[in-house]
Amino acid sequence: MSLTFQTLKELLIAPHQIIAKKARAKDRNEAVVMLTINWILIALGVSLISSNYSLGPALLVFGIIGTLVLAFFIYLAFTIVEGKGDYTTVLISLTYPFFGVSFSTLVISIISLWSAVVSIFIGIILLLLYFTVGLTGMFRVLKENFKTDLISVWVVISLLILAIVTSIYELAILYTLKAISPGSLMPTLIARLI
């Protein structure tokens, strides 16, 4: 199956049908193209709404790399918990379901050039709709392709989020301790505890 304008239209109009088809096809190259399209739309939308056009390329690069890294960690978590894994499936689960979110970002930013108030109301509707589609689509793809139940998907994603938050918290503590001189370490720790 190839990525066409018809596919993109179906992702906006009937995502529940096309997402399942794309997940069964497991086309890695098409998933990478979809990932790139998503982040181009988001980068354009954020650049337009912020009027900071140098932000677009940075957001594009960090978004693509960040999604690829996140897909690797989700793949790793499923491989450890379920004993099986497929990186392409995880990449598909992070790209196709979220096309509506990226397209909505661009639409909202274009509308905001005309009217900020209208863009807020339309943005609430579009983002609520497509984040719902994106998150539930991601869970569906993971559930069906890893042949597991929804609770297991929820547990794996929750454990991954816990690992991310714990890692960020530990890094913050380490960098805080690095900034504190050794003589004032104990009084600073005691002051933060109180």
C-alpha cells in the first residue's frame, strides 16, 4: 500500500478503518514518510502561530528523532514484558493515529492568523477529537499487533512513562547536587526536606 492523498483523507475522516489496514501492512518506509509528514505539519503550525520561523527546523529534527527514540523504548518495553516485539508496529502506532493532531495544528495556526478567538474554539474541538483518535488508535495498534489485551498495553505504557519521569527526576537531582558545594550539601538537603 502506498501513501496517497486518499490515505491522508481517510486518516482524517475514517481513521478507525485505515489505521488497522496500515498496521497489518507493516510498511516501515511508509511509516517513516508518515512520521516526516506529521512533524512537517506540526513544525509549520508552530512556526506560524509563534511567528518564529527558525523554530520549525529545530522542532522537525527533534520531533522526528524523539519519535524514533520513543518508538524504540516502547518496542523495548513490549519485548521485555510480552517476550515479543516489532519496531515497525510501534512506529506505525506513533504515526498514523496522530496525523489528525498534526494536521489540526497547522489548521489552527492558519485560522489564528485570521482570528485568535475562533482558532481557540476550533482548536479545542479538533485537538480533543484527534487526540482521542490518536491515543486510542495507538493503543489499538499495539494491542492488535502484539496480540495482547488492552490492560497489558496500558501497563506497559504506564511503566514507560514512570521510567521517563523517574529518569528526569534523577537527572534533576544529580545536576542540583553538582551545582551545590560539598560544604553546603547537608544544610541544603535539610532545607529542601523541611
